[in-house]
Amino acid sequence: MTAAQQRRAQRAVHLVAALVLIAYLYAPLEAQLQDAVRFLVLPLLVVTGIAMWQAPRIRRLRKSVRRKRALDVAPSASPAEPGAER
């Protein structure tokens, strides 16, 4: 997924969650839906907002972690010992 696609998806999820929250505030909902808004929509709204706000920092962090793992996993290049080719 490219960065542009990721931003587009995050914005869509964020806008849908915001619309659900607005509906929760201005329209009476059943108790089951109130719990869904409180425990699912609101945290989702917060997480997508922070992810959009800090996206460049998160990408840099993920890239540095990936590089570090690649260096840790890569076998060290040691010269072959003479006579080991037999």
C-alpha cells in the first residue's frame, strides 16, 4: 500500500467514525449502539487522528526498525577457510 493510499484509507475511516460520533451526539441511540460508539468508534477516531498526524514519524520509525532487523538477521560475511571447498 502506497503512502497516498494509506492516507486516503485513514481519512475515510476517520470521517466515517466522525459521522457516527456526530450521529451519537445529535440522535438518540439504543444502549447497545451507545456502547459501540463509546468503546469502538471513539478509540478508532483517536487512533486514526494520531496516525494521520504522526504518519511521517511512524514511517521513519518503521523503516529504521526494518533496517535494524535486516542487519541483525543477515549472516556475517566471513572469508572461507582454505580447504573448506572439498
